[in-house]
Amino acid sequence: MKTRDTLKIIIRSVNDFICDLAENDIEKLSSGDYTISYKIVKLKNKNIDKIDILSETSFLEIIDLLDKCSSRLEGLNIIDNKFKSKLEIEKFAKFIDVAVMKSDKVDKIKNNIVESTVGARIRSEAIQKKEI
């Protein structure tokens, strides 16, 4: 059983690493001229599950709140209140399929999330001439 849990931790770590690769790194790997090398480093704190700060159910609740927003500013306020770090915001953005680059600042990621959720719905309703 212990081996299985250890394997889960290792696979999760490798998966997180691959998911965090930038688009240009993925292109380099797919060209065949590059390879991935691993380096094992000690974590600063022992909270291994820190990456899983918010669960999928929390993300779904946040999506529901964003769906009920009547303005982009409301959406930004929700994101400001729900997320404490850039890491949390990046994980949420990836969860809802919003592109995130490593060089993106927190404000840009927040704006992209709001534009992809609240903004898209507002534009759609305006096109369909529905009341907001």
C-alpha cells in the first residue's frame, strides 16, 4: 500500500510539472531535439498538498458565482475574494480552459478569466438582445 501511495505522489508531481510547461517548451519537446530532465529538490514547507488548495467542487462553486455576475467588476471582486495566490488563480484558469503563460501577471490572468466567463456571457446576451 505504501508503494502505491508513493507512486501516486510521484505521478502527481510529474503530471503537475508537465501541465505547467510553457507552450514553447512543449513545441521544443515535440520537435525531438530536446528532452526533459528532472531535479529533486526539498520543499520549503512540508505541506505537499498545497497545490491542491482548492478542490474541484470549490472551482465549480466559483464558476456558478461568476455565471450569476451582471458585470465584469463583480466578477473581478469574486476572484479577488476567492483566491489568495497566483498559483490558485492559475489552477482555476487551467480548470476552465483559460490560457495562462508563465510571464502573465496576476491582474492579466484575472482579467482573462473574467473576460472568458462574465464577459463572454454579457457579449452573448447583448448580441441576442436579452436583458442582463
